[in-house]
Amino acid sequence: MFALYLAWRRQRSTEADLDNRERTLEHQQLVASKTEAYQDRVAAAAETDSAARRVTELYAKAADLLGSNKAPVRLAGLYAFERLAQDNPDAPNLRQTVVNVLCAYLRMSYPMPSSLASESDDDATRNRVSELADESIHEREVRLTAQRILTGHLRHGEDDDNPSITFWEDVDIDLTGATLIDLDFTCCFARTAIFAKAIFVGTTRLDKAAFAKLAVFDRAKFDGPADFEEVEFEQGSSFKEVTFSDYTGFSRTKFKGNTSFYKAMFSGTSFNMTMFDGAAEFQESRFIGFTSFLGPLFSENADFHNVTFERSVNLMMTFRKLAGFQGATFNEGVQFSADFWGDARFDRSTFHGEVHLGGDFCGDASFTGATVHGSLLFHSFRPMKGMFHFQKLKVLGDVNFGETEFQGKVNFDNADFGGNVELNRATFSRGLTFSGARFRGEVHLDRSSFKGPLPTELGEYSDREVNNED
């Protein structure tokens, strides 16, 4: 029995010793694991600090280069900034910072070489002006390089699902007041873009670009032709008081948010097949060159108050809601081949030359107080569904209703007709009034059709062939 007891004691002692060793080993392993994790954190922090110091050093060096008074050195600074951003894809804030630097450089004042001239007889003055002109030419190359670096990294690439490795995503640009030379922004993508008061020199291309948020061009000046075709403005855009000194194309452009061209000046433009998904404002804008509106769609209210068209224009447009042309001026005639799903208002507008009214008027149309210095011609092949208000309309030429069918009431009260009024073959399903109207020419009613009694003012012409339906 005593031998068994000793064996049991030895077994218990051995097991206890093994347990102590295992606990010691586990403790050692835990300490080693914590030590390793701590060392990893220290190493990671050291690596991060080292990378941050390296970025800071490279940034400072690039800034020093960009601040040089020598153009080749400034070019080296631009490329240093580009490499700094491109080599750190996991630092989007750094890329935005580099973009901010590029934009800030382009916002700096820049005298064009052509603006530097001197007629002074003083040799020192002429020499100094010559030096400045040379510096301006060199600076032009630096600025063109900055533009190319910026736009080159805003292009997504041809594969929509796999962007190019050089593409910098979700970038905001601020080029307020910048002088941009032959800017090529084709196929570029920016989140927010500010071009307010910018001066665009030479040819400007923004075709097929996309702006995810707001794009602002207020009071910008385009000295040469500009291409905005197939651009997508996702949320909103503003072109208030912008000046287009040459032809500018907006065909097939998509304005998905509200758009403003308030007091804009166009020296030739096209808005063919353009989509306006939000409210569109052209109030007080001037179109002084060739103007084409073939097939644009206005899904919300369109405001053309006090707009001026200096040349003849064909407005083949679709308005799903209100179309406001109050106070507009058409200086060489206009042809409306438009579809007005909502109301159309031309009150107090002035028309020089012939006015052709066609298309589809589904809502009410108002020309109250408008003046037509030429002829007013209706040539719609579809019924005019809404009411037409022509009170106090003044037409110096002829008025011809053609074979137009008016399904709503037509009111010419107090209108003034300086030429002949042709009502032949026209149909007025809900009546026609001329109360207080003045006719200075002939009125022809042959084969016209009226609902209700013939207007009193047309009584002297009642011997003509008139279909009068009570």
C-alpha cells in the first residue's frame, strides 16, 4: 500500500510540474505575442512617420522648384507634384492637395505675350519689355504643362468598369479667374468644377466631360470657339453673364439639374438634341450669331424672359412645362416648330420679320401686348388645343391663319392689324373675339369655320362663305 501511495504522489507531482510548465509556456507565448504586436505597431508607426516625412520632404522640394523664377525648374516642380500624387494612390487627400496646387498656379496672374508691347524710344524700356515677353512665352509652356497634367489625370479611360491607373477619382477643381490656353478637357471627370471669371484663350474643348456635382462658369470669357457637346452636368450648372465670343456647341449635352444662362452672350451656338431635366434660365441672354435649337427637350420650366435673338432662328423645341418668352426680341424673324405641352407666354415680345407659329400648343398661349413688325403666319398641321390670348397684339404686316384648327378660344381683343387678315380655311372650335380690334387691311373669311356667332367686328365680311356653327 505504501508503494502505491508513493507512486501516486510521484504521478501527482509530475502532473503538477507539467501544468506549471504549460502555464509558463502560455504566459511566455502571450508576452511574446504582445511584444511582437507592439513591435509591429512601432514599426508601422515608424514606417508611417517615415512615409509622411518623405511626402513632406518631396512636397517641400516640389514647392521650391515650382517657386523658381526659371521656367525649366518650374516644369520640374510640376512633374514632381504629379509623381508625388501618382505614387500615393492610397492618399486621396494628397491627390486633391496636388490638384489644388495646380489650380492655384493656373489662377495666378498671367500676361499674354501679345499684351506686352512698347512703343517707347528708350532702349532700356524696350529691352525690359522684350525680356518680359520672353518670360511670358516660357511661362505659357509651364501653364500648358500644368493644364495637361491636370486634365490627364481626370480621364477615366475607355473601360467604364476598370478606370485607368492614372485616373484620380473624386477630384474638385477651382480655376476661378484662371487664364486657360487651348484647354482640352475632353472626356474629363470632376466632382465639382469652378471656372467663374476664367478666361479661355484659343480653342476650348469640354466635349464628353462629366461633372458629378456643381459646375460654375459665371462671368467666364471664351475668346475662341468652345465645345460643350455631350457634356453631362449631373446636379447643376451656372453660366451667368458668361461671354462666348465665338461659336459654342451644346448639342446632345445633358443638364440634369437646374441650369442658368442668365445674361449670357452667344456669338453663335447650337443646342441641338440637348436635354434640360431641371429648370432652365436664359433670362436676358443675347444670341448675336447663328443660333440653332433643333430638338432640345425642356422637362421643367424654361425661362427666356427678355432674351434677344439678333438673327433669324428656328425654335424646334419641346417644352413639357411653362415656356416663358415674355419681353423677348426677335430681330430677324422666327419660326416656331415647337411642342408646348404646358403654357407658352410671349407677352410684350417684339418680332421683326416674319413669325411662323407651328408645332403643337397643348396649353394656353399668350401674346398679349406683343408687336410683330412683319407678318404673323400660322402653319400648324395639328390642332391648337389651348386658349390663345392676343389682346393688344400689334401686327404691322399680314396675318394668315392657314388651315389651323383652334380647339380653344382665341382672343384678339384690342388688337391692331396693319395688313390683311386671312382667316380662310381656319377653324375656331370655341369661338373667336375681336372686341375693339382695328383692321387697316382686308379681312378674308372664305371657308373659315366658327363656333357661335360671327364676331361683330367681322360683320361687314359676313357675305363671304363662312361656316357658322351655333
